[in-house]
Amino acid sequence: MITGQLKSDIDALWETFWTGGIANPLTVIEQITYLLFLRRLDEEQTLKESKANRLGTAIEKPIYTPEQRELRWSYFKDLDPKVMYEIFTRTTDDRPITAFDFMKTVGGEEGQFARFLDNATFMIRSPRLLDKAVEMIDKIPMKDRDTKGDLYEYLLSKLSTSGTNGQFRTPRHIIRMMVEIVKPTPTDVVCDPSAGTAGFLVETGEYLRNKHPEIFHKPESKQHFNNEMFNAIEFDASMMQIAAMNLMLHGIEHPKLNPNDALSQANAHIKDEYSLILANPPFTGSLDYDAVENSLLSTAKTKKTELLFLSLMLRMLKVGGRAAVIVPDGVVFGSTGAHKALRREIVENQQLQAVISMPSGVFRPYAGVSTAVLVFTKTNSGGTDQVWFYDMQADGYSLDDKRQPIAVNDIPDILERWQKPEEELQRQRKEKSFFVPRADIVAQDYDLSINRYKELVYEQVQYDAPKEIITHIKELQLQNSQDLQALEALLG
């Protein structure tokens, strides 16, 4: 967690971008991301140089040539702001390319980030702003994975206040809850088909580092972690850049990043490929049938993206693969044929394990819709017996637009109860959580709304008799009259 001086420096830098005319949080993060990458390129070059010096050999695949020395972070970071700005914006005979444009020529060898720079644009419009940004970024201890990862997470948290850009970010504590529910393993192949900033993949990586440190002691499991495990699909170019940097700063150097529309024909070949999917697909959206890959319409013919993404996940998962996905409440109780068909598919042909109902304020300030987490396993042969329902009423933050921390938090209770299914089977439907047999769900036409099954407890309230209430009102009126008379007497 970022605290102290570094947090203050970031906040000050953010304010400088704002006063410097860059008010869009997404643009601010993009510009900081580019500078982080330039610093990384210079550090990679320094490592190559140190290795060559130790071995007495030539530098293997140098990033910079000697003539490009002034394009390196270690060179320009201490220059006068105006001189530094010229290196970013102006070419000369002895400098045929700017530092920013050089970044776009590196290619894919330095991790996945460089693949997505074709449309990168330098938006910093003043030497002072560039100097302040470089100064702040230079303070980051880049060798400390936790610090640089937390710093980037803090930057991304500012997207949640940005309104139109907030849809790209799921609250980190909700992501962590979902990851802890599905318990990723060292052999999983994980995908987020609507990756945004890659929060689910980052948290999965952190979970594995903490719970399975043995991954990094075995060459084959380490190779799997670094090259095969993490997969993201995201069609927005800006988000893909940010996702790649987020993963890189958290120690995931070579994820498989797919810059296509997940629902399009371009991904028709992805089938039975992943053992774990974690996602928060778009809540609302509608596509024309001809824009959707045909196989996704076989389960439920619909134009709604939230339903199409569920169809996509069922196709992408291996048999035995698990999923935890956030859906708007309309998915769990919608009455259209497509809604019912998709729920029927998950209940009858797959194994639905849990429906966690979340309060409407979880995604404020940019969305007030009520949501739920569906947890299921692809079996293609059924297996739904009992479905666990939980009525989350608080997530540790106020449910208004401010989302301030509060003491009430159901998430620890959810995780504790999830670990003890034998105890949950004994709970009554009057409690926060309980199991519902498949037969009851079928009888309700596959409605997965918790309110369909929860028994409400009504407390009997005793009221005074009407005559007693009237007598009490008269007494109050008499007292008010006496008080007014006393006040008048004081005023003379």
C-alpha cells in the first residue's frame, strides 16, 4: 500500500497534470505509463551493459546505440527542463528521433507492453510538467515489485473517480474476494476476456506468489507462470497498454495479450482452452447479430453483451474449468428467453456452485446497478445439486458515491462460510447464506435472484391503542400551548 511521501508525490503530480491542462485520468495514467516504460528500457540496457562488462563480450541485443545516449532515462532525467523537453519533442540532425518516438520502435522484446504503442501520443505540453513527472517516477524503487505494483494500483484507483472511465476498474477488494473463492493453482491457465486494467490477472499472480511460492523453485512451473498462465482479451488500445504495464510491474513479464473484441469472429478459435476465468464483463451493451461470433448465439440468441460474455466463457473453458464472473442483476432474474436459456444451461448442463448477491453501491460512483457474482464449473454433463446463495449487504465501504471505508464488511464472512459447506447446509433461508436445491431453482424457472428463495422475518410490533395515541397528542399540544404562553410572557 502506497503511503507517506511517495503517495504525496503522486498526488502532487496528479494535481500538476490537472492544472497543466490534462484532466482526463486515463490520459494522465497513459503518460505516466510511457515514462515508466522509458525508465525500464534504460535499466534493461544498463543490465545488458553490466553483463557484457563482466564477460568481456559485446552487448547482446542492445536497446540503445551509443549515438542514442541522450534518449536514455539516466541521461535526460537531470537535464534542464527545457532541454529535456526538446529531447521528447524535437529532432535534430544528430538526433533523428525523439525519446518518445524511440519508445515506439523498440518492438516486442522488452515484454508485451511495447506491442501496443503504435497509437501512443505524447500529451505533456510543458517542460515543467515533464520535469515533475520524471522526477517523481525516478523516485520509485523499481526493483521492489510490491512498491511499484502498489504505486500503479494507486494510480489506477483514480479511474474510479473518473465517471466514464470507471467501467474499466473493478474494486480491488471484490477482485481479491473472487480470487480467494476460486483458489488459483500453479497449473491453471487463467483468462479475463474483458481485461480492462488486468486487475483479476494481477491479483491471481499475487495470490499464487503468497500461497504457492514453490512455483518459483521449479523451472517448469516458473516457465508456465511467466509465459503461459496469464491471458487477457481487451479491444481498447489504451486499456491494453495499461494492462500490459500493470502486469509487468507486478512481475508478470510475458502474459498473452489479445487486442481483439472478445465476442468477434477473431476469437472463434478459442475453445476449451482455459482452466480458470475471472471477469467483470460490460454491464450493458447491445451488438448486432452479425457482429457476434456465431457459436455464441447457439446457447442463447441475444444481443446483450452481458449474456454473450457468459456464452463466451462457457466456450473458452476446458471441461473442469472454473469461473467467477460479475453480472448485473438482470442476468440472474431476467425474464426473456435468452436470459432463461443461459441460466438453464449453467444449472442443467454445467455445475453452478454459488450466487453472491452484492449491494447496488459496490460500483459507485460510476454505476449504481445491483450485481452478483456467479461461480460455476464447466462440466458439459450437469452436476448442479445445491447452489449456495449469500446476501452481501456491506463490503467495507459506504455505498454512496464517496465510498468511504466503514467497519461493516461481509467479505470475511463470505470467505469463511465458503470454506465450510457442511455447516452451510444446516442454515435456514432466513440467514445471510444458505443452500438451495436444484429442484427449487427449476421450479422457479431458473430464477437466481436471492430474494426468490430467502425467507423474510417479520417482527411483530405492538402499537398503542388509537385512544391512547390521541390522548398523547393532546398532552403534547397542551404542553406546546403552555410553552408558547410562557415565551410570550418573557417577551412582555
